Amino acid sequence: MSIEPFGENLRFENPATYRIRVTGHIDDSLSGQLGGMVITRAFTGDGRPMTILVGHLSDQAALSGVLNELYELHLPLLTVESLPIDADI
């Protein structure tokens, strides 16, 4: 039986689509500071505010920039996911 390693095609220098979930709500006006990611506000299962960011980033350095911005906004990360290349955003 052959198992393909998770994220085998992920490379530091390759573009990828990411979905990031953070605690709290982010205003749409911050999209530019967050790599142009699409901002969607939602609530967790227990009713806490949450923001979902989805977008294509040029490489993992761009991802690091987005994560640093979220850190500067004092928004705790819930999840960071790499999505399939053909994922709709």
C-alpha cells in the first residue's frame, strides 16, 4: 500500500490557496493588509465571533506576512489550511 505524504506539493516558493480562521471579527477594509484575502465573518459553534480568510498567496513568505498582521491585530489563530489548487474562493 502506498501513502502519498500530506502536502507533498507544498513548497516555500510556490503559490497556494489558504484558509485561515481567527477568533474575532475583522473589518473588510483590512483585506489589503492581509494579502487581498477574502474576509468572511461568522460565529463558532458556541457563538464566539470568528473571521475566515481565504485567498491565493504567492508563497509562504506572503503567508508569513498575513500571519504576522493577524498577530499584530492580537487575533488568536484557530486554523491555517492549505487548500487544493483548484479550490473556489
